[in-house]
Amino acid sequence: MQNRHDSRPFRFVAGLALVTAVLAGCGVGGGSNAADTAPAVIVPANATPTDDTPTAGAQTTSVKPDTSTPEAPPTSEATLTDTSTVDDTTSENTTSGAPTAGAAGFRGVSLVEELVVFDAPDGAEVATLPATTAFGTPTVVRVLDTEPGWVQVLVPIRPNDLSGWIREADVELEAVDAEIHIDLTSRTLRLTENGETTGEWPVAIGRSDRPTPTGSFFITDKLATGDADSVWGAHAFGVSAYSDVLDDFIGGIGQVGIHGTNDPSSIGNDVSSGCVRLPNEVIDDLINRLPLGTPVHIV
């Protein structure tokens, strides 16, 4: 296992209360332990499921602003936009345990109340993920490899490159055909679907003292703010990335997000506390196209 977490089982303490979501200053909240209090896009925590729910995997929530001074949270409740168990238009179930070639990636949709992560097949327990995220999204992990009876996954908690092994019987493996590529130098986000580039857009990224973390991640939540004019726009993706420099941000735990904005002029600039901002019309489209577990590569 890479960058092994401590040996204590992971228990997510979700603070889904009115306005303190779990996103970093323009990042998104997520699940982790006390160390996961880094800046994230803060979102109203009163998230309620809506339609377009994945089989066991996609949902949405909302996030908060990327400012050093906390802003009043949105008055409307955030809603989970993807609460279905499986999105047949964006993911494809695999009938056998092992992933097949051709897909952009694979996700494992949790089938148990507690998804136990080990440092190796039949190894030591290093983390335990609840059935849902802090936003009520079904827990999904990104598949890295498989071997008989076991699946190696990227774990959506700190540190950012934490991987481990879970029992194959505890998840349903599904192919994901889309992939997000974010280039911090050019400040662009490129989407590929079925191996083909289907869109590229300018984005706003973290400022120099609160940079957007780099690495390979995946979408953990799909959120709706309930207010298109909010600092996060109408929608946001929670990502399995956490700020490398902030341990706390406006009550959030430092999870990074990809979301809209009420300030179009910020697009193309280094202005957030770690989150990635897209034009509202783009995030509004992508929220319906991308499933939980979609790989997100940031370089």
C-alpha cells in the first residue's frame, strides 16, 4: 500500500449541518479523520437526494466560497444531484470481477455498511469507509488493480495518494468511460469520453499560497447548491483531493472541488483556495454527464 494511513480504522464524522459543508476554500468536503480539516469549498450541508442517482455511486452537494473571509452560506438547501445506484449512460457494469481494457477507468461501488481497506490482500486494516460520504453520496472508490478476491483502490481520504486493498465481494465493479484532465499551467480542463476529447475549457485554480493539489483523483460527490448565483454556481463536484497547505477552511475539512462561480471574471486566474472553477454553463452540463468515480488528473 502506498503512503499508508495510520492503523486506526477510519470513521468519518459528517457535519452535515445547515451551512458548514466539507469543502475547502473553493474545494469540496469529503470523508476522513481529524487530519482532514483542510480548506475546501464549503457547502450547505443540508443535502437531500434528488433524481439521477447512480446504482450505488453518483450524487451532488454544494460548496462554499474561496475567500479568506467566510461568506454567509447559501440560504437554500444543497441537494444531491446524482443519487441513483447506477448511471447506465456513463458507466457500464462488469459481470466479472476484473476490469476489462478499453474504459477510462473503473469504480467500485460499496455494497456494505463499512468498506474496510487493508494495506495488502489479507493484510492489516488501515481504514474503514462508511456507506455514504458526508454529503450522503453512496461511497465509491477508484479501482487501480485487481487480483483474485481483492481490488486495489485509491482511497478518498488523506493523504492524497493513499491506496489500499478491499475485498472484491464488498463492491460492484463498473466501467467509467469519461476522464478529466486539468492542466494548472494552462489553466484548462479537458474532458475525454471513450478515449476522445469532447471538450476543453478555461478554469480558475488555486492561488500560489493555496495551490490546487496535483495528482490522480476521482469524483466522490455531485452537488447542487440550489442557487445558480452562489459563489459555487449551481453545481459542484466533490473530488478525492485535499489541500496540501490548509487543514481548516470555514468549517470545511479541506476537500477540493470542481464547481461553478458567480464571478465569471475569475476564470483563467489563480484565485481560489484550491478548488477548480468552471464557467457555470459548463459545470451545469458536466454534472449530468459524469458519474461518480470519474478519474480526475491534475498536473
